[in-house]
Amino acid sequence: MMEKMIFGRFLPGNSPVHKLDPRSKLIFVFAFIIIVFLANNTVTYALLLAFTLLIVLISNIRLYFLINGLKPVIFLMAFTFLIHIFMTKEGALVFEWKFITIYEEGIRQGIFISIRFLVLVFMTSILTLTTSPISITDGIEVLLNPLKAVKVPVHELALMMSISLRFIPTLMDETDKIMKAQMARGSDLSSGPIKDRLKAVVPLLVPLFVSAFKRAEDLATAMEVRGYRGGEGRTRYRKLKWDMSDTFSLVLLVAMAVLLFFYRS
């Protein structure tokens, strides 16, 4: 499952989404996170899902690959769905058994929240899959540039966010290797009582933390050797260029927001 992890990974490509300026993609995703909350009925959620699938199609990223990458968060989606089913007591009664009661509104809200969660994960995943960590750093830094007026270390913040994104798949791969090494030595991480499984995790965490600190130290040393001293006085090798396609992507998002607002209850 670890090798299918999509968070933080970058897949080089030549799709229209890959070619967009990182600033437009960042604005698009942050604005999309806001307009998602405009959906509140069947029509608006259907529009939201169709719009997300359209972006997936344009990005040339296989839907099967994205769904596989959702496996680590399926438990969270299922938990959210069940919470709404059993906690929402509105609408017509659908099922009743002893103390368990399920209402129509609970099922409806559970499906809607699951769709909302799904489209958010898809859209943020497309951002990282179609944009290199370096481009994300440049885009965040440029967008946050006005905060320099109030002494906010914009460059350092952008760099930390980019490194964090890049380290997610690296640490997941490292976890996978350590788990396989522990299992080869006879450690059982997937069966037995919860207490025994928690004890088996300790030998996994220790080498993982050691590896993470070692990687962080190597990265800090490499940056220092190359003369990195923060963002002050640095020049740019990569120039960001805003094209008509970037403007069109934001216009498309605005049109989607208008449709959601028009059709919402």
C-alpha cells in the first residue's frame, strides 16, 4: 500500500494541468476548498463531482491511480460516513433494530460529506501530482510576498512547506522498508491482540525516527554546503509565467462557483 501513496508525489507530464503556472494552481485549489461548502443538495454535489472528474481527465492522471492512493484515508471516510448515519436523527426512519436507528437524512448527509471529502482529496492530490515541489515553493513564496512587509519569513515558510510535502512519500517508503525488514525477522504487525500490535510498533518507530532525523541532517548539511542562507538576496533561476490558460482555469472555477450558488437550496 505504501508504494501507492499519492500524497506529496510528483508525476511529470505534459497535460494542460501540468503546464499551468503553480500560482494559478494554488489559487485554484484554495478557492475550490472554499466553494466546496456551497454544495448542499443532490444537484450541487453532482456538479461538484463532475467538475472534479473533469479536472482529473484533463490532468491525464488515471482515476484508478487516484482511487488506489485513497486507501490510506478510506478508514477516515468510512468513519465520517458512519458518524453521520448514526448521529443524524432527521427525516424518515429507514432502519430500526434495538437501539440502532438510521434515518434518511443521516444517509443523505453521510453520502454528501463523503463526496466532499473525496473531491477535496482528489483536487489537492492533483496539485501535488502535477506540480513539482520546487514549483510549489516558488508559487507559495510569490503569493505570500506581500507578507514580507510585516516581517513574515515568507521564503522560509514556503521552503518548509515544500520540504514537508516532499518528505511524506519518502517517509512512507522508509516505513514500508522497515516493516518488511521487521516482518522478515519474525515480527507480526497485522494480527494478534491490540496490545501486542501496539508493542510491535515500537521497533518500527525507533528506526523510522532515526532515519528521519538522519535525512533532515543530511539535507541541512547539503543546503549549508551549497551556500544557502535564507531568502535574503537570492535570485531566481526559474521565472514564473502567467498565461491565458491560467486565467481561463480561474474563470472556469468562478463559473463553477456561480452554478453551485444558483442551484444550492
